[in-house]
Amino acid sequence: MNSYEQSIEKIISKYSKVYDEMTVRSREVFKRASQVLPGGVVYHARFFHPYPLYIVRAKDTFVWDVDGNRYDDYWMGHGTHILGHAPDFIIDRVYEISKHGTHLGFENIYAVEYAELLTRIVPNCKMIRFTNSGTEANMYAVRLARAYTRRRYVVKIRGGWHGGLDQLHTAVSPPFSGPESAGLPEDLIKYTVSVSYNDLEEMERILRMCDVAAIIIEPVPGAGGCIEPVDGYLKGVRELADRYGAVLIFDEVITGFRLSLGGAQEYFNVGADIVTMGKIVGGGMPGAGAFCGREELMALLDHTKHPEPRSRSFHGGTFTGNPVTIMAGFTLIDYLSRDRERYSSFNEMWGTVAKEIDRLCEEYGRPCWTTNVGSMIGIHFTKSKPRSVEDAYYLRYSSKVYEAFHLFMRINRILYLSEKMPHLLPSMVHSKEQAKKFTETFAKFLDELKLCVST
Ligand SMILES: Cc1ncc(COP(=O)(O)O)c(C=O)c1O
């Protein structure tokens, strides 16, 4: 451990005591959980040191843990709750529809109405199919692209996260190569090639070399730290896809309905061939996902046009298009579509917060940098501003500072994820006072850091 890390350890040890005192019951639950849930969690991404908080309630911008502590939430259900946790008008609709069946298992009018709404809102989305998650949406999108192009290779971004599906579960975190998981043979990712975000030359090299069916990209890498596209990058990706005949898939699981109502396509004025969605599209209900595209592409899913199963691209699933998720999604997106203007003030507010965070980083001698697009904010304790997800990892002073930062914010009743890559996905109902509390607490952390590292 170098001297910088030793200093950070001092912050961790000082505030661990406070955390221990305020989260006695979470600690007990963690012990129980560890007996029945591997690692004591249902999803490792929700773990932080030394044990996670166990949340019992959420409303608007707040979550409460089992010890009764209330936190400002900047994670918002993995970026799902754009109007805050459990908005009354959505919960009422969910309750009403549930009385008529939670899962019909037949075609239903609600899915048709929601499809009509989404195809009006999302650019280049003539036809749509619903899925049960963002992972599934990406799985079916890649399959569709391969069916359409009759090619094999998929290009993804190093550090891009598209869910746990085998073929895209590579090059997500350092060293950005090979399978990201045990139990994933190299063979299953042999047609996936990864390139750096913001690097068109590397992408073109791969497109020249391989028969690329699809380029799949988060227009703004989310879990990779909300990295900003440099000017012209996304347009350049669009041009490369056209030049080399690859299908361009925008994974808008985070950016969809967040950067603008029409997602990143509308925000950046760059069109995709297939758009995948998750999170917000489900209106806060589980089982949120969809993929959509031009008619000519989506027609490959149509059993009436392709009666022979092997000639069409398969999509389906038991809970697909269930009325609860569909109705919640419809209610939310319909509401947002009546107030498009709200996106300007939403993005402006979080742009200002990001600038303030960045100003503080500057004032404190640059121990950190901010990245920001719309309401997506990344905070990086790096030597310079990251331009790619590799940068966001390899330019770090230490991973320990991320742990200290998370702990410090937590004991100040502010929550975000992940511990190893702070990215904020606030809602439209977070207040300016909350944002002020965030930046003031951030400044206090920088004070701690300055004090510790200089002594
Ligand atoms: C950009 C992106 N794509 C896909 C996924 C996977 O979605 P899900 O967790 O719903 O399967 C996520 C989840 O965080 C995501 O952020």
C-alpha cells in the first residue's frame, strides 16, 4: 500500500465506526443474508464495504434502511425511477390493472396501445417488441441484426455494459478482454470484438477486418462512468455502420427517456437501426425491456411473413407484455410525453450540478474530474478527465478512494452506486436543496481527502 492509500485507509477507518453505529440492523441482516444469498446480496453490483444497507422502503427521492435511516437516493432503482420512487399516479394504475389479472398470457390491448405510443416517441422505431429486461432486449437485438445481415461479428465498446448475456459479457472491466465470468467459454465470445469508446479509427479497423453484423453501443456508457462522446463521435459511428453494412444498435437502457423523451437518438440527433430499452420503459415495474427498429428489420420477427421458424429471428418469453409492466410504462411515458419541456430544465439542473462538482475538483487541486451528459453524472478520482471507460479505470489514483467516498456519502445519508464507479442517475423530482446537499457533502469529502493526503 502506498502512502496515498494509507491516508485513504485513515478516512475509511474513521468513518467505518460511524457506519457501524448507524447501521446495526443492516449488519445483522447481512450476517443472515450471507447464509442464504451468495455474498449476502441478490446482485453483487449492490454490495458495498463492509456490508450493504438493507432497504425497506422507498418514496420519491428517498430510501429508508432497516435501521430507519433516510437517504437521498441517486441510484433510483438502477436509473429506473425518473419521476422518483413509486409515484402515486402510477401505483394507482398498477393496482387497478392488477385486479384484472397480473399476467394474462394472451395478447392484450394494453401492449398494443403502449407499442403505438412508443413508436410515436422513439425515433426510428416503426415496430417494437417487449422483453423482460434490458439484457433480453440486447440478446434479441443482436440476434435480429445477425439474422438481417447474415453476418457473425458484433462490435462492442470496452467497458460497455449490456447485461449478463454470454456473447456481450466480455471486456466490461479491466483487463477488458476475454470472458467476464467463470463458466463462459472463450468460444461463446469469439465473434465479439471490443473497441475503445471515442475511437473511430479502431472501430473502422475492425469493421474492415471482420464481417460485422452489429455495432452495439451505449451512446453514453452508463456503468462505465457516464463518459461523454467527443464531438462527432456518434455521428462517426453511424457513418461507419453505413459504410460497412453493419446494423447500429443503440443500447438505450439508461439513456432512453432520460437524455430526452426520444432518448440519445433525439438528444444527439443520430439515428440507430435498432434501439434497445429497459428500466424507465417499464414505469418502475419489474420486467422492463423492449427493442425496436425499422419495419424491414422487425419484419424478420414476423411469423406471418416467415412461417418457417428457422427463417425468422426468435423472440418471446412467458411474462413478455404482461399488463402490469406495460400499464406502468404506458402511464409514465404518456405523462412524460405531455411535458417534454421538462427535459430542458432537468438536464440544465444536473448540468449545473456537474459543473459545480467539477469546479470543486478544480478548487481542490484536481483530485477528481466529472463527466456529464444531461442528467447522467460520473465522478472520477483520476489523473485526467476520462475519454473512455479504460481511462476511467486506468487513470485512477487508487481504487481505495472510491471506497472512502462511498462510505463518506453514505454516513452523510446520500446513496449512489456503484462503490467502484460513482455515477448519478437522479430523477426529475430531486430538489435543488438535495443537489446542494450533494455538492456540499462532496466538498467536505474533498476537505477530508486534502487533509489526510497532505498530513
Ligand atoms: C446500458 C445497459 N444495458 C443493459 C442493461 C441490462 O439491463 P437489465 O439489468 O434490465 O437486464 C443495463 C443494466 O444496468 C444497462 O445499464
